[in-house]
Amino acid sequence: QVQVVESGGGLVQAGGSLRLSCTASGLPFNDYSMGWFRQAPGKEREAVSCISRSGLSTYYPNSVKGRFSISRDNTKNTLYLQMSSLKPEDTAMYYCAARKSSTLGGISCRSDAVDYWGQGTQVTVSS
């Protein structure tokens, strides 16, 4: 049984930092590109960052580029998202996503291409 579990969300003041973690079990973690998505109330789910199987390729939208950093530890089946200089507009439910990938360096940050989702962790940034 595949399980994808996020942790690390919480309430933080604007300008602060948080680190999200995501642990996947029941799947060969090394075979999956991984990503973080977020969804705020009344808005569509959007990609925050994605990383290839090898960890050498990453993607960030302009909205978080330079503030967020994605990484993975394939020995621990764990994905991370380091978030700094947080803004109130970063407030959302953050979801971890896994997508089986045939290439070590390929990335897909499309929400409709995800194989497994976590249940989400709430991030709230106060002004």
C-alpha cells in the first residue's frame, strides 16, 4: 500500500521560514519524480516545485523562485521543501506528489500527471 505523508506545516509570520517534509512508502522512491503543489481556498491547485529522480533537475515557478528550495534524500524516501521569505500569499494547503518517471533527469510538474498524492499540510503566513 502506497502512503505519501507530509509534515512540517504551521503558522509563521511573514518573512519567516518553514521546512516541509514528505515521506513515501510502499513504492520504489528512486523511480519517482517528486513535487510540491499548493491550493488556497477558492483557487486551483498549482505547482510549487518539482524534482527529478536523481535530484539534479528542479523546477520552480517565478512566484517562489529564489525563496523555496526542493531536495530529496533517496536513502530515506523523503522529499523536502525549504521555504524562506514567506509571504501571506503563500498561505495554502501544501501537497506532496509522486509521479513514476522513466528518466533520471526528467521532471513533470503537471498536477494531472501525478500518480500519488499526500493528504496535505497547512501553511499559514500571517502579515
